[in-house]
Amino acid sequence: MKTHDYSKYASNYADLGMTGSYYMAFKDIPFLLEEYANNDAKVLDYGCGAGRSLRFIRDLGYKDIAGVDISQDMINEAKRLDRMGKYQLIENSIIPYDDNTFDIIFMSYVFLEVGNIDDIIKILNEFKRVLKENGHIIFITSIVKNIKDKWISFSYDFEENNKPLNHCQNLKLLIKDKNIILHDYNWTEYEYEYAIKKANLKIDKVHIPMGYDNEKYEWLSEKSIPYNYIYVLHK
């Protein structure tokens, strides 16, 4: 199933900022990067889309960074917004770099578009190939436990979602600010752990950012219910 219509929404993606639920997902990334890499680290942003996360990381001081994505529409938007950035189209999840190239591989929300656990394992194995021996993989994903939970940036309030959550269920959601409709695969923590183990990678930590009263947003379920999960892996 096609999860994201990039030809339709590429320009909308390009305009997304680090606000709302995205702010919550990314707010601790600077600290995690600082923990696992120096500013001279070689970084790959896998599934870079229109370049939002690449620009975010580069603005933290990580200048040696490249982005890859499977969508030509998204790569075009990334290059339009960031003419100095390094963006490259890929096919079949193959990363066009040599073995042991990167200190950090970053990825946000890509696994939500993958509908087969074997394909997730394939991507993780490719990460392992291009990752340096002491490097780390940092990826953000979301796990929905109850579609009735309320998020400030997303809505799952669709009739087709009104059924018990199960293994790898495809969920329809709305990005409220940009009126973008997506269909994401909802993997569980157990399934991520299974894929990571099959790829012979190890979990360093799983960080779960939450919303707090002293922040600039009027959080809803973000204050009490985990939504974003940040996995840090190594060989």
C-alpha cells in the first residue's frame, strides 16, 4: 500500500517546521547527538524528505552531513530549499556509500512507511554496512497504543481506524497544520526489537520524549502517554 503521496504533498512537507508534536520528537536530539558524536562526525540522514531534519542537524554544527530519500519529489524540494546541501535519490533501500562510512545514521519516521518486517531488517542491515565500527544509529518512530489519544499535531479520528489495534496495522492520520493525509504502519516495540536483533544490532537506549507544562505548547496526550520513541543502536 502506498502510504505517502509525495507527488501531491511534497511542497506541504517542505513547509513543515519543528513545531508541535515534531518539536517534542526532536527537542532531545541535540543532546543525543552530543552524547554519541563530535561535530566533525560524518552523518547520514536516511529518508531525509524535503531536508527538514538534515538542516536541523546541520544547524547544530554537524557540517559533514548527507541526505538520501526514495522520492524524487522530496529530493527536488530539499534542493530547492537548500542549494548547498547534499541530497541523493536512492532505490531499493540501497545506500550509495562504501562500508564503514558514517559515524551517525539518523532517521525519522521512515519505518512507518514500511509494511513488511523483512524490509525493516533489510534497511537495518544496510545501516550496519555503512556504519563505522563505533558509530551509532538514531531513529525516531511513533507507536500508537490507542487511536482515541489526542495529539496537538496529528489526528487519527477516521472511521477506518475504529477497530482494535493489531500487528502492523495501517492507520490513517491527518497532519493538522498542513492538512496532509497519511497512511502509516503501526509497529510495536516488540517488532522493532525483533528487527534490531535479526539485523545483529544492539540497543544502546530507547528514549521517550514527553510534553511538559513549562514548554510553549498546550500539550494534550503528549503529557502522559508515550508517542515518539527514539532508538539508539550500535553494532
